Amino acid sequence: MMILRPIQKSDYPALLNIAHESGHGFTSLPVNEELLQNKIARSEASFQKQTDIPFDEGYLFVLEDSETGEVVGTSAIEAAVGLDDAFYHYHLSKVIHSSRTLDVYKAVDILTLCNDYTGATELCTLFLKDGYRKGLNGKLLSKSRFLFIKQHQYRFADTVIAEMRGVSDENGQSPFWQWLEEHFFSMDFPTADYLTGIGQKVFIAELMPKYPIYVNLLSKEAQAVIGQVHTNTRPAIELLKSEGFTFNGYVDIFDAGPTVEAKVDNIRTVRSVQNKTARIGNAQGGSPVMVANDKLAEYRATVAELQVDAASEEVVISAEVANALNIVDGDLVSIATL
Ligand SMILES: NC(=[NH2+])NCCC[C@H](N)C(=O)O
């Protein structure tokens, strides 16, 4: 059985292993031992914290194979970005250059540096080990965040965003970054990405072009990747789109990958959440759903085949599922579609 739970100190070797395996372009898990340890500590503190306003909490989950005890994936939620350090995007918008007298009309795209998503909740750090990219594992890892957000809604903002990885090749070369590097940074993409991953972002404020950039002045290669995702990221963006996330012209400042956004209450999985009293018994038939206990530090979620009756306040779960969720008969569970 696959169980999603908060990360704990003892998961450090597994997290380091995932940081290695995820490679460059995976900004939020840089191979940096101190930083990874801090991430675990920060997550543990966030799950412990009594709060009802989102601030700088970061909730990091792992997916564990209960048969082997192996940690096979990660996913995370930042409660609110940009509240203790500026959080940047480029916003893609249009200006019209037209002259009626000369009969010239041109619509040009511009990119403007902004901090528009300050305070938004961010989905991040989604990674699933190679051998486990099958069945419902990916969906559980990604969508359980919506279930958790619904269960603890006061801990999160109304707007949820996800920054999708932009286009880069096997060597970490990004066409968009190449243009920036040439004119402004003199530093390669993996280095810049690593620096932001370890929280050293001052160089962005210092070196990033501050004035709007005319897109038609960028290299053709850079223009072509604005708002485009890395091939490996296609399934992730498709999943978010099916949840109701949309692209509103915000792109990453380094690789120009798209950021997608949704209002919490409009997210499909959030809307599907039902709270029930668990009855342990003979759970026969039914289709796969996500089911989670109602705890915080002891949070557990998994996939189970359940017969969910919208009209009933109860749901029958097997002893095995109850065991996985660490609950007893009569405890509350939340259920969401997969
Ligand atoms: N691919 C990147 N590392 N981009 C830079 C980080 C961007 C992010 N929005 C921030 O301000 O922290």
C-alpha cells in the first residue's frame, strides 16, 4: 500500500537520494545536505504549528511503500510565498503600437518583472521515483495536496499556484536563460537555479532586467519557449489543467516555464471532498478514491476502493486501510476523487 505522510527526520537519507535522482532543473530539491535537513525541520515545525493564517510554513510530504518502508516520492505545499523574501515572475502582456496616419498597427508582447503572486499558496517539489511512475501513485502524490488544503483550509491562501518547469536540454541549457545570461547574468542556468533553490535570491534583484522586455527583441529560440513546459512536465500540467488550473500569462524569470493558478474553491478535487465517520468492516467493491485521516503531524492519506454514499455520514473501510491511516472505528476521514 502507498501511504502519504509528513516527512520526518529519519527520512533524510531518502530525501538526499531523491535530490540526487531529480537532477538539475528541480529547483526546490538541490543537493545540499544542510538545506535538505533544514527543509525537513521546517516542515516538521509547520505541521506542529498552531495557526490560522498562512505565512512561511512549508509542508513536505513523502510517499512510502508500506510493504518495503521505502520512500518513493515527495510533494509539498508552501503556505504563502514571498512574505519573507520577494517572489518573482515575468508577466506576459500586450502593448499596441499603432499609427492611424501612417497606417501601421503592431501588437507586441512584453514581459514585465513583478511580484503579483505574493501571498499565494504554492504547490511544489513533486517527484516520484522511476520504478513507481505507474498506477495511481502520481495522482495520489499530487492530488492529496488538494485534499490536505481542503481539510486545513485556514492554513492556506485563496489562490493556489504551481510553477511548471520550462524548456531546457539534457545539459541544463535553457534557451530563455541563454539570452538572459548573455546580456545580464554571466552565470549558467544550473548555477542560477541552484542559488534560488538554496534561498540566495539577492542576485535576482541586483541583476535581473528591471524594465519591461519587448519579446520580439529576444532571440528566436528564447521567444519560442515562453510559456512552454519541459517534455517531462507535460503530465503534471495536464493533471493541473484537469483540476481547473489556468495559465494567466505568468512565466518563470529564468526558463520562462508557465505558472498556472486556481482559486481553492474551484479546484475539482477540493470540491469533491466529503467528510465521513469511518466504520471498520468488510469494504467490498467500490472505486478507488483518496482517503485521509483528519490529523496534522500524524497525517496519513492513501488510495482505497470504497463504496462512498453521498447521503450517508459513514463509510466502511477495511482494517488494512484503517491501519494505514492509523485510525480506529469511529474516527473521522476525508474522501476525495482521484
Ligand atoms: N527556475 C527558477 N529557479 N526560477 C527562479 C525562482 C522563481 C521564483 N518564482 C522565485 O521568485 O523564487
